[in-house]
Amino acid sequence: MSGLRVVPAWRHGLERLYVCRPDGRNIAWYDREAGRVNLLSEELGQDVLAVLQPFITGPVTVGPPPVPSPAELARLSLHPDDDLAPNRPGEALLIALDRDPGPPRRLRPDPRRRALAAEQTVGDALDRLDGAGWHTLHSVPLPGGDRVHHLVIGPGGVYCVRSLYARRRRVVVTDPMVAVGRHEPRALLRGLRADADRASYALTAEVRPVLALAEPSALALTTPPREVRVVRDADLSELARTGGVLKPADVEGLHAVARDRRTWTRV
């Protein structure tokens, strides 16, 4: 009898089965998702496989733990309070509405709720790019109370995306002005370019601005926007077709830097 025991645990949202000595020290773990048994002590490899046998499903690779990449080391050392990756689309607005939901009845809808709906619509579309090698961070805080609605990092580069509520409304873009329905035009593209410049400074990488319209009825570009891409939320999947700008290691490295709240404190 080896005296080894199997202890299930969750790490980064995934289940792992740890193999422990009688004194409680870990000597191996089984990552079912990766199909790998990681050994900290190769001399006990046969004993580890014997005790894990009832839990193993399918073929497995056995060996020492893989050496973590610099991006993985940065993620592992990041304090949870400084990690922006768990932010939901519209995180800042969700917190603001939770603290101050406003009066129960209003003659006009709370503009924060429309802005939230836009960020959630656009954010959900961007999150669906994850399987294509992209990462999206939501509600990235900037000094002075500003924020980047969505920061997208992938093979096609880095994008600063601003959401705009336009449900069933015609949007007219005359750089730098944007008019939604009958509302007065606003110089949204000027602020979007400024956000992209700040993100570029923080990441020391080119960041391209994108204005994402949530459910517009029509879009008219009377003046081609300078450096800014204007898209409907339904067309955001086109970003996944772009590539050739960043290698996978560069994507992971930039994501590790961008998800750290401290990266954005001096921009």
C-alpha cells in the first residue's frame, strides 16, 4: 500500500485531482481537461497512476509539470483585486446602478440602462471571439473616471471598442460627430481616438479605435472616419477574420499586461 490519496479541488474554474502523501504534501495532479498527469516526484509515478486509475478517462500524458510562460507567471502573481479579466460587459454601470438604481418611476428611461444594454450587446458579441484566439477585457478603468468599454486583443491586433446604444435608430457619422436618431450630434470619435491613444501608451502597442453600434436600423457615413472603424454589433465577428499582426505569444503577453489594473493608473 502506497498510502497515497486523491483529493479533488477547483483551480481557475477547472477541476483537478491532487495526489497527496499521507502527510498531506502534493506529489502529482491530474488535469482531466488537458488529459495530463503532472508528476512532482517521478519515482512514485507508478503509484500515482495506480491510485488515479479509477478517475482517469481516456488517454493521458504523464510527466513533469510544463514550465509556465511569462504570461502565465504574470497571471499567477496578479492579486485578484487587480485582475480585470473577470469584469462583465458594462461592469462599471452595473455597479453604479446597484449603488444608485434611481427613482422607481421616471418619465424618461434612465440613460445608464440604455448604455448598459449597449455594452452588454457588444460585449457578448466580442466574448464569442474567445474560441478564435482573442481576449476581451470589459470596463477597463482610466484615470479621471474614464474607461475603455471593451479592449480586444487577438491575432488581428489590439482594438479599443466603444459601445453606442442605437436600437432601431439611424446613425449618421460625420467625423468626428455622431448623430443617433433625432439626438444632437456628439463628438464621440474624438473621445474614442483619445481612449485608443491612452491604451496604446499603456500597452506600448498600436491600439485601433472601433465604434460599435448596438442594433441600429441604418448607418450612414457621410465622411469616412479617420483611423476609426464603425461597425454594427452583428458585424463584430469580422474581427476574428483578421490576423497576421500578433503571434499567439504576443497576444497572451499583451493580455497579461492589460488585465492588470495597475497598468492603467498612469495614462
